[in-house]
Amino acid sequence: MIFSKRKTVRFAHCDPAGIVFYPRYAELCNEVVEDWFREALAVDFHVLHEQLRLGIPAVRLEVEYLHPSTYGDTLEFTLRVREIGNASLTLNLIAWCGEQERVRIQLKVVMMSMDTLRAVKIDDDWRAKFAAFQE
Amino acid sequence: MIFSKRKTVRFAHCDPAGIVFYPRYAELCNEVVEDWFREALAVDFHVLHEQLRLGIPAVRLEVEYLHPSTYGDTLEFTLRVREIGNASLTLNLIAWCGEQERVRIQLKVVMMSMDTLRAVKIDDDWRAKFAAFQE
Amino acid sequence: MIFSKRKTVRFAHCDPAGIVFYPRYAELCNEVVEDWFREALAVDFHVLHEQLRLGIPAVRLEVEYLHPSTYGDTLEFTLRVREIGNASLTLNLIAWCGEQERVRIQLKVVMMSMDTLRAVKIDDDWRAKFAAFQE
Amino acid sequence: MIFSKRKTVRFAHCDPAGIVFYPRYAELCNEVVEDWFREALAVDFHVLHEQLRLGIPAVRLEVEYLHPSTYGDTLEFTLRVREIGNASLTLNLIAWCGEQERVRIQLKVVMMSMDTLRAVKIDDDWRAKFAAFQE
């Protein structure tokens, strides 16, 4: 399965050159991951943090900026699971504008206990949820 | 030479887990590069864009999050030039808190004409400025 | 008529206290105004700025924070036109969570030419569009 | 006494019109208040929240945008205490560029317990600290 989510490029995302300010893609990436958890995995971030006491801090982020985007553009983000480690999860996101790849993102997070602030093993339930988006 | 710049981690940088929200490091990276241009290369971003009609859009960003930071922490960013291409520049930044490496960043930008929106060759003057920060 | 738009409070909007960081409401306000222009007035901000060469810079913003919001909350923003001046427009926005008013915003903008950077008279077409959202 | 703090307008603060995006002033306001607490009142926000278990959420923000600013501008923010209530504090900030007033801000916060999430009386120690910046 591939998770996909449409985002409008906003005035607030753009810099004086009129194109998306590159750090904004890291924010958009986080939004898409948050959407994936809520909409596809059925676990809202608030529930994840406050009830399940789990967090998913980033350990590595790679962003390739292929083509610039401007406000008014509609970007279609796709999200795939690339790798499920013992406590880590690696995601691949691509922002498409029509058939043009605009940005490619690889994000590695770890599953962490909010109580101990230490990495925790991804259990079988989570592993199954994540694996459904692995190709 | 190494450029170094102190940044205070602010309340605004932190998320509900109380640690720096990972996209904020991309913003801090941009701040340090802006500081480097103004303070070390003597070219303010406003002059760069509006007078010299040059921009330096990102083409690739890699961030490794080694240890979390919280508000009140003082981070010492170091910036080195890693590679000077025909039209591209690759920078290495490290955010230190005391002797602990918190975050490692590699940013590749291209020099672009603001008029044609195309990459332009890095001329000898710029090359010399950048090379002074290459080891 | 009242324009209304649903927004999810995101992890990125919240601070270490776990509630929306107050400057984020100014960003959400701008998003709702941008949505109103695109969806209700049929003028995308990109068209407004780049083709019509008009901007609407803020001259006054007032925000009352009545109750805190946290990530996962759904806010329903309502937007009404309060006053249409010669070159200015005053908007009232309210962020509702269910039947609870969370935030009240009053934003005054001016219509400005992007070429002269001076205020311009709101013409009859714009006046009619805006008046449709005045009560 | 007046607290004053210099801020550089950054590329990241500016929008496609090349001027400071108006929500960014709310962030800059928060930065100046954070600086005032740390530098003038000798209480870091981290200590305030985590050790003293106090927060100062905003209840009202008013911003008047008098003149636009662009990146590279140096703004001198002044901060004065206007009113000290039972549990509330009202601050006046002005952003100056040379002798030109660019932005005027009035921010009302309440002192809140982070444990009960309720307003708490401003005690005599805090009252004295704040009063030193009242004219």
C-alpha cells in the first residue's frame, strides 16, 4: 500500500524568491507522517504521545530538492515504508506536482518511550501496521 | 578556517516532548549559513539576492540527529566547506552542546541567477571566499 | 455569508506545554484568509500577487486567546467581513472547537499595489465580493 | 527601566513580497519576552517551566504594523511593562529601525501553574521584578 496526501503550497511556505523555503519541506514531511498515523494507522499523535506514551523522534532526514514549487501549487505526497528495524522505521516520501517529482525525502525515526526517553522495540502490532505500507 | 556561531535553543523551537522539533534544525542551518555569508563572507543575503541577483537554493539536505536538545541549551554551530563544484557548494555543519555533538548537517546548494533562475558558475572571487573555509 | 474552514491542530503547532504556541494562530489566521480568497472569492494568492499585482499586507492584528487547544483538536474557523474601508478590509475570525470559542481574531489589511507598494482603492468588483461576507 | 534587544530580520522571516510575513512578528515578540526573562529577570524559560512550574500563556496580542521590514534590517525591540494585574502582565513592545517605529505590540499574559493549569497570583518577588520595567 502507498499512503498519499494532497497539500497546497501556501504563501507562508515561500521565501522572497517566491519558492518554497527549503526547511518548510521538513515541516510538510512531518505533517504527512502525522496524517499517515491518524488516517491510515488510526493512531492520532495525541493518543500516541499522551495515552500510548510513545514518540517517534527523527534520527536521520535526507531531502533532495529536484524542482522548485511555488504557492498555489498542489503537491501530492506519497509515503512508503522502506525498512522496519528493531526500534527504527525508515520512510520514503515523494512530493509530486502532476507527474513531476519535486522533492524526495527519506526519514528515519525510532520508536521511543515518552517515560524512559529510550528506544523501544517495535512490537508485532505496530510491525504489521507499518509492513502494510512496505513494498 | 571554521566559521562558528552560537545559537540559543528557544521555547519556539521545541515540541510537546520538550525537545527541538526536528524541522527547526533545517531553519537553524539556514540561519547559520545566512550568518556565515554576512559575517564571514561580508555579503548580506539581501545584497546577494537584490543587488548581485544571486540565490543559493538547496539541492540536498542531510541531517543526523544524534542527541536531543531542549530550550535554554546553547548550541555552538560550526560550518566548514566540504566541496566546491562548478556551480554547487557543499557545507558541513555540526551543532555542539559543550563537547557533545547534537546534530550533523550536510547541505548542498547551487549558485543560481535570480534573473534566469538557472545555475551559474561559481566565479574565482566566490571560489576563493568559499575555499578559505575548506580544510 | 460566513466562510468556514476546518483546521487540525498539529504537533508542529504546539509548544512544550503541549498547547498551541500563540504565534501559530497568526499563521492559521493567514491560512484561513488564503483559503477564503481561493475557495470563496475564487482568487488564488498566487494570481492575486503575480497576475493582479495586488497584495494585502496586515496593518493591525488582534488575537484573544480564550481557551487553549492541543494537537489532535479540530478547529472550525469562521470568517466574516466586519468593515470595508476605502483601501482597507477588516475581518473577524473565530476558532471554534465544538461549541467552545477558543480564539477570536480581528485582522485589518490594506489592498496594496505590488508595483508601487502603495495602498489602492478597493474597486467595485472587490467591494461586492467582500460585502457578500459582511453581516 | 526599558529592556532592549537587537534582532536581525532574516530571510526566513520574509514572504514572497520580500517583507516580513506578519505572523513572524508574533514569534519575534515571544523571542524578546524570552530574552527579557533570561537576561533581565534572570529566569530562563526552561527554569520557569520545569523548575518553578510556571508558564505565561498569552491571553491577548495586539500588533500594529506601521512600516514594512525586509531581510538584512536590524530591528531594535524595546520592552516596557505597562500593567501588572493580580495574575496578569501587560507588556508593550516596539520594533524600531533607526528612528522609525516599524511595529507596536501589546501582549497580555497570565501567570499560570504548570501543574494545575490555572492562573496564579503574581507574588511580591515577581511583582518587584516586573515593576522595575514599568514607567
